[in-house]
Amino acid sequence: MEKSSSTVRSVSCDVCQRRSISKPATKWCPHCEDGLCTDCHEHHGASRSTANHHVIQIEDYHHFPSYVASVKHRCDIHKLEHEFYCTSHALPCCVDCTKDVHSSCLELKPLHDVVKDVKSSNHLHEIERNLSDIVDNIVKLTKEREENVSKLEVQKTKHIQTITHMREIINDHLDKIEGTVLEDLSRKHDASKVLIENLIDKLNERKLKANAIQEEISLMKEAASNLQNFIGMRDLEKKVNEEGKTLVILQEDENFYNSDIHLSYSEILSSFTDKVSVFGDVLVQTSPRNLSLILGKRIQSQIVLPKVAGIEQIKMRLQQKIKLKNSKGFDISSCEILDHGKLLFLDWKHERLLACNIDGSESRVVADFTGNGPFDITCIADDKIAVSARTSKMIILTEFPTGKIIKKINVNGECFGIDHKDGKMLVRLVNSGIFLLIDVAGKIISRVRFPGDRLRYLTWYMDKIYCTVTGQNTVICMNMKGSEIWTYRNVQLREPFGIATDTNGFVYVAGRASNNVVLIAPDGRSSRVILSDRDGINKPQALYISKFRRQLLVCDKYDGSSYLFDF
């Protein structure tokens, strides 16, 4: 029986099924991991061995978030109940696990002691408080933006009145330039208003996400077991911290500065009409906000907003060299660092997705994409990977770590570079000369046209698309309408392939033929070689930046060598 919280579905009684009887389950026992019908629930409660099990309604089980529903009370390997918690691996384990997998672990604690009183713990309370602060901050920021819109309306009205008054004391010659300045005023006012309203929409999206997490916490506290609450808190805390960081980074953007409309008048406006060529200039002046965000200490400790370092100040520190092992060899075209530390590699030549721990251990094949021509990967969530497929002309959504294919999205074009943000995917269709913006359900949102059959790798950050053009040794930055912002070309970069950006907009590009990684400033005007063969890399082809972990992963093309850098 498949047990999942992703959709509400009918669950059969497991006890009856084992007796070849089919009855719908009305209860769920997390300890037994069984659905129970009404009769079996009565026996379950009367039995001495299961009388103390915390049984929940089947509807509550359906609505558990995946990171709670996936927590098991029994060991998948030995089928025994978890009795210990390994702090080194942050995992529950059974008695047999302590004799093999965790035999050398020093920090094994009784599971009962670890999860006791977790629902009333200070840690969970702090997560709830942090989430509440995030919601309050969103409300405050939204109100501030709405007040700014009202202020703009007042200022617009005031300036229109001034313009109209001046128009009345000057002759008909001003008709033409009056229309020009009014149009300019309205255009800039509307642009500012739209910008603010877009920010309000983004804040509302964040609020919805925060509210959804609040509902998950309430359900966890009400219905989930202590173990599920304890294990789930890690993912819960990560989601809350991520929302807090996202909110801080969003509000630090200059678009959140207060906007004011100013109108400067011509000095000769009151003199001879034949000397007047313009009515005035409309300026939108921004100023920093006065509102301070309220954030929990854990979130604040993870958020660092220093002055943006210059291109010369960015340094790489090698943390780990990873050597994948496989008899087939490698040709790594893409890689990814998951937030919980797993590393993913796409071997396009052998059409397979590989994974290992951050120290290179436990290397394995996750999924086989034979016949699809996989080219690039992007992480939709820690348990969902999107793979762009050239041959089959589709995006393949794959479950991690099982490798199970969740969905195939046909896009009718050779898929190359792919990236993901806020539930949307951006993929390059080379034969069509377009970037396709599509949601994870497969609905096409927009098409961005930009021709070029050598434009393949891409990254998407802050409403800008950055891509490498291998045959021309160039890097292009464009907006979401396909208008080119800047183009970078330099002899120090040859055969550019993988591309990524950090949180400050610096662009990192793997130069396979130049055997280096080149760092490009956000405006595309300056650059420097940040990694070369002296750092051990050899024909780098794929790279990825984890903004969450502040790490850069660089992969050599052929021999399975990868390098993890802190910066």
C-alpha cells in the first residue's frame, strides 16, 4: 500500500489485507505504520502490546506534510522498531543498526529521551515564533508599500494641479509640452506603482507559504507522533529559516526603497514662450525604508548582509575533493548540491543520475535515463529533481532518492540548460531558439525568444537569464523578455559550459578548454580567473553554486573528479 501525504486517497485496512479482506481504513497507527478499520481499531486498542500506541484519524494522516509522513517508527533494513537516535548522522536507528551501520558512532541516545516533550519544547516554540514574526513582517511590509502607493497618488494629484495652474498663465504654446510632461508623469508614476504592486504580490506569496507552514505545525502538534515532530522539525526549521532569509533578501532589494515623485520646472518657464522647450522633468526618487524586520535569533544567525565584496575579494577554499567510481567512466554535464548536503551528478554520456554524500562516500546510481539524452538537472525540492532531456524532448521530474519518475512534461524541443525558481522552470530549447518558462505541472507560462544553436547552459537569477555560448566563447546576460543586457567575451575564457550566480549577482563560468573557472562581475565589465589547474581542476564542464550553503561544486568532464569549495 502506498502511503503518501501528497494527495488524499482511499487507504485500506492493512490488518485486513493481510487476511485477504478488503476494508477501508478509518484510523492510522504511526507506530505500526498500518491503516486500521473500525473493527481492527478496537482490537488494536484492546491488545496489551498496542494499547499505548497513539492512533490518529486517517484524514490527518493524508494531510501530513511529506517530511512528516516519511518518518518511520521501524527500521527499513531490519524491520525493528527504532530505539536509539544517532546524533552523528541525525537519524533514528534500531538495535541491529547499532551493531553494524552505527557500530562506530559514539553519540547514540535512547530515542524516548530524545523525543520526550518535543511538542512543548523551546525549539519548536522558537520555530513557531519565528514563523509568526515572518507573517507579521510581511503584513508590515505590505502595509508600508500600500501607504507608498497612496502617497504617490497624493503627489501625483499635487503635481497635476501645479502643472494645470502654470498652464493657465502661459499661452497656447505650452499645449504640446504640457502633454509631454503629463504623459511622462503618468508613465513613471504607473511604473513605480506597478513595481510596488508586484512587490506586494511577492509578499502575499510569501505570506501564503508562511501560513501553509503554520498549518503544518498545528497539524503536527495535534496529530503527529513525538518522533515525527522531532524529525520533522529539521525540515520545518529549514523551511522557516529559508522563508526568513528570502524575506530579508527580498526587502534589502533597492526596489523596496520608498518612491517619491518630484517635478523640476524650467527656470525660464515664466519668461518668453519661445525659449521654453520642455515643461519639466518627472523624477522618481527612492529612499531607504525606516521599517525594521523582527526576526528570531536562529534566522538572524544564518543571515549575513555585509557590504558586497569586490571581485578581487572573493576567495575559494577547497573543502573536499570527490572522486566518483564506476566502471563505465564519466562525462559529467551537470551537478547539484542539495540543501541537506547530498551531491548529484548527471552523466550524460551514460544517461544516468548519480549521487553521493558531501564527503564523496556512498556513491550510487539514482536513476537511468537511457534513450532520453539527459543534459541538465535542477532541484525543485530536496526530494524532486527536474532533468532536461534532449532526445525525448521532455522534462523528466524524478523523485530523490528513489529515482522514481514522477512526471514527464513534453515540450516538443531539444531540452538543454534548465533552472528552477519559485515553482517555475526555465529551459532552453535549442532547435526552437527559445527559453521556455513552465510550471512544475507542465503549464507553459511564457516563451522568451533568443536565437542561437550553441546557447545551451543557463542560470536564472533576479529576473535575469545568464547563458554560455560555447562556440563563440561568450557569456550573455538578458532580461526575461530576451533583450540583451550585456555580453562578455575574453581570451581567458574558452569553451564556456556550466554557469551559476551567487547571491550578489557575480557570475561563475566553467571554461573547459581554458581549464579554469572565470568570475564575472554583475555588470559584465570586469572578470578574473578564480580557479585554474593549480587548484586541481581538469577540463571543468559542470558547476553549481549552493546559495544556501555558500559552496561551489566544480566537476571535471571525464574522470569523475569534483571539487567542493567554500566561499
